[in-house]
Amino acid sequence: MEKKKSITDLIIEYFKKHPNIELHHSPVVDWVEEKYKSLYNKKPRDTWRAIRMLHQKGFLIKVKKGVYKYDPDFAKNRQIEDFTPEQKIEILKRDDYKCVICGRSAKEGYELHVDHILPKDKGGKATLENGQTLCSICNFRKKNYNQTESGKRMFIRLWETAKRIGDTDTVKFCEEILKTYEKFGINGHIEWKQNSE
């Protein structure tokens, strides 16, 4: 007797038929639900969660919110690695035991994390070049926004502080970066109030 196909089996089947193509999850969900219903005469539950789980397990690459890709080589060779204790010490030393985003340090009582710059679930490796020191606050923000969002917020705060204390070089530096965000339409939902005093 043929093994019953699970929702996950059908998702894998769909992505394997479309390797190295960036696919929005909506048509994948539609196809899987239609196929499942034709096989078992009932609608599957939580198909999108099964897609997300396959991403978390390393079968799929998350390109951006709601868009995934199956890369056979990545899925085959992928290694989710954590930094070794020796690597963590080296990264912390290199970053002077300070958060690279806000400058908070362990001496001030902040908990420091060694973070993957390119996240593990997007193929980031446990290498010194891909490691950075973040305080627990910035690490939380990075996970809940994303790298570009937390970066934009940081430059807005830095720009506001530099304006307040009259540091014109830093103001110009931040303005160049923030204008680049605007030029490419990155994180437009985060408002930079250029005329604020």
C-alpha cells in the first residue's frame, strides 16, 4: 500500500519541481491544498506553517517575507552551525566586548551575544567574518525587525543625537546612509523626519 502523502511531502514535491525559483507561498499553499483535497477529500490545515517549518529545518531558503526558494545544493550541503566557545571569545575580543550597534558593554551590565550577521536559516555560516557582538536588546530587535530595519532605526537615532549636539560630520554621514535607504525604497514604513529639530 502506498504511503499517505503528508502536507510536508506535497510541499517538498512542489518545491523540488521548481528548483532555484523564488516562490511566493500563496500559490504553493493553493497547489498543496488542491492536491491534498483531491487525494483525501478534505482540506489540509496550516500549510503555510509547514512551509515555515521546512525553512527552519534548512530545506527552504527564505528570500523575504512570504517568499521561499529550494536550492538542491544548499539543502544538501547546509550545516546549521553554532559558534564554538573559542570563536565566541575571538569575536567578543575583536569587537572589544561591546555591541556593534549601540556600544553597550558587559562592563555596564549588559548581556552580550555572539550573533550571525547572515542568519543561520539563510545560509549563514559560523565563521569569524559572519559573527558580530550584539547586546541582548539589539539582538532582540534584530530578530523582531530585521537587519535593515534595525540598521535604519539606529542611523535615525544617531542622526538625531548628532544634530542635537552639533556634530555636523556625523549628521552628514547619517544623512547619506538614510538617503540611500530612501533611494532604494528600503524600509519605507520607518519614517525619517528630516525636518525635525
